[in-house]
Amino acid sequence: MALLNNTPQQYYNNEIFGGYQFVSLKDIINQFMLIYVGEDKIISKARRLDVAFHAQRALAELSFDTFKSFKSKELNVPSTLIVPLPQDYVNYTCISTVDTSGIKHTLYPTKHTSNPLQNPFQNDDGDFILKKETALTSGSNSMSFDKDESVLVGMRAKGTGIGDGIIESVVHTTTTTTITLIDDLGSANNAQETINTTITIRNGNDDLIKLNEKEVTVSNLSWGTTSFTITPTTASDTESVEAGMLVYNQYFLPGVKVVTRNTTSGVLTLTGKPTLTVVSTGQITFVDPNKDTDTWANYKALQPSLLNNLDDYEDDLYWRLEGNRYGLEPSHAQVNGSYYINDETGYIYFSSNVSGKSVIIDYISDGLGTEEEMKVHKLAEEAMYKHIAYAILAGKKDVPEFQVLRLKKERFAETRKAKLRLSNLKLEELTQMLRGKSKWIKH
């Protein structure tokens, strides 16, 4: 058991306060092996590795709904209104802004919007196909059609007269887009006859074509056929290329991304290398994959409805009966702002009136962080022992069922006791909150 090994002077000089209320997970495991495992004990034999595993599982389970959630982070909301979730985030308990007085104002989640994971291209008929009418010239691998910036280098084009080719270069003018095609070996994919035809354009890996918010096309780039780098003619050629952008070129597999950019030379490092060694120079289009969906774009573009209507609380969106105050939606009856969490992307999306403010995220973790973080409050120490003992015996064969059920009941009782202890209710604080209330409180 943990004892007071330091004098008061040593404790206050260390500036690490409050540690006596916790027991490290390492001590929990050591004490369990000493007290619960051995001859004539409740568990006759157990490997330390098994005890360590079940101890970590117990710590995670108790962290979710029994231990006090004391993890929090203060972050600033940028103009993008997007903040990443904390590294060890499992669930949130409260998200709030902080005013100039340091007072927290609770934000409430909105359940009426989201940022869908995909926003694929659809034509006027609603089909997920990009078709273009163009004129072919026999013996030429170049063709033009109405301007469409969703056409990228490395995509495939298929149609009568050209077969199935790869887009080698893309040039956009004010009204037209001109492309050149090559075959899978890198040779020009020339048209077989002079005709008007319709071509179908798709991604190289046959994914649905997505419209992109930002793309940068750079010519005269060179790359090593066995390396993971791209070198520009001058550093300024790649100054608009950012880490995380996708590389669109016929010699790179779909999904290759930019990792870093050297600010001095402009050289880009990639997650992949070219698949062919035929050509090592040419044009590449870099695409930002973080395209905003229409839903998210509309949500972040507008102020919360009530923020602009503080005087009369009337708005066409929520007040269908003009002049009446019936049917107020409680989730919208606040002006602090709102947010929603996309667990798939790992981001929190805030409403526009939270931009530039400090936000505090109080959240729950599983407690399995560094060795210093893996600790148990002493008010729940016994619950940890019961969790471990039950888990070990429940996983063994030839253990009497009554013994397993007994430990299951003890685990439940100790967990309930720990939750009550950690709730930290104080009679004086409770009575102070109830003073001045307008109705009698029966005891």
C-alpha cells in the first residue's frame, strides 16, 4: 500500500500535488498478485501478463462511467470552424466557450446537420458519370470540350474512336478544357478516326469522381523513378502545394499524397513512388481531398438564427406562425453557438459565431495513456481488484459457477460503491443550492 514517504517540506517543494489520492496501475497489479494469487487464495494460479491485461480493461471500463472525468483541453476555434478531437478522446462530457471574464458558456450539439463523408459528382440526370461531347481528329491524342475543372491528370477517358486511355495533361481556358491521352505503356493514344463522339471520364481506380475545393496544376516537374520525391524547376512552382494533397498523374497510383514540402527547394516528399519508369517528367495536378460538402458549407456560412433575432425571437425558419410564440424548439433557444462531432473524420464542427473563441473540451478517455496517467483513485481501488478477480476466474475452466457468480456480485457492489463515493456530493453544498427555492423540499 502507498505510504507517506515524504516530509511535508519535501511534498511542497516537489510541486506535484494531490498524488496521494491515486494508486498507480503498476501498484494495483503488484498488490493483486500478492494478495489474490497463490496457494490457499481465491486464485491459485495466474500469469502476471493476464493480470496486467485485465487490469487495463478494468481501468478502461471504470473510466467510462465511474471515475471522475478530469481530462480537458482549451483550444482556439480557427476561421475554418474545425477543431480535431483530442488524441485520447473517447467521448465528450461538455464543450463550452470562455468569455473575457473566464466564465464558461455551454455549447449544445445540433442533431439536425452533418458533414457527409462523400459528395460525388452527379450530372444533370443524377447519374454518377462524367460525360463530355468532343470532336476527335484522326491521328491526334488531343481533344477539347466545355470547361470542367473536375477533370484531372491521371483520370481515364473512354469512348468510341479512342478506346480506353489515360489523361496525360489538362489545360483549362476560359470556356474549354483540352486534354491529351496516352495508353497504359505511355505512348500517345491517338484517335482512330475523325468523328464527334462522347467520352466517359472516371478516376483511375474507378472511384466516383468528386468535385474538389482546391487543386494546383504544375508543369515541368521531375521525379525519381525509384524515389518518393518530386522536384520543381524553381521552388516557387510548388508554393501552392500543401501537405496532404493527392497526386494526380498517370504514373502514380491513386491515393499517393504529399507528405512535406521543402520551403527552400520546393521539393515534395510523397507516400508513394511512380509505378512506371517510362517517363520521369511532366505535369501533375495536386488536389485537396478535404472538400466541403454543401451541408457543412451552408451550416458554417450563417450565424445561428436566434443570434440575429434577440429582440423578438422570431425567425422564418422556426416560427411558422407569424406573431405567435408557440412551438419554440428548446435546442435552438440559446445563443452560445452549436457544434457537431464527426467521429469518422475526427473533427468537431462549430457554428460561425464560435470562430476565434477559446473552447474548453471536457472529455472521457479510457485512462490507458502514459505510465503516469494510468492511475486509479483510492475510492475505487477495491472495485479494480474485484474487476480483475472476476475477469480472471470467469476465463478459467473448471471453476465452480458459484464462485464466479459471487465475484460478479462483489464487482457490481464495489463499482456501485465507488461511483457513489466519487460523485462527491456534500450536504452543505446541496443545501446551499436549495436555499431560496420557491417550493418546499420534503425530506
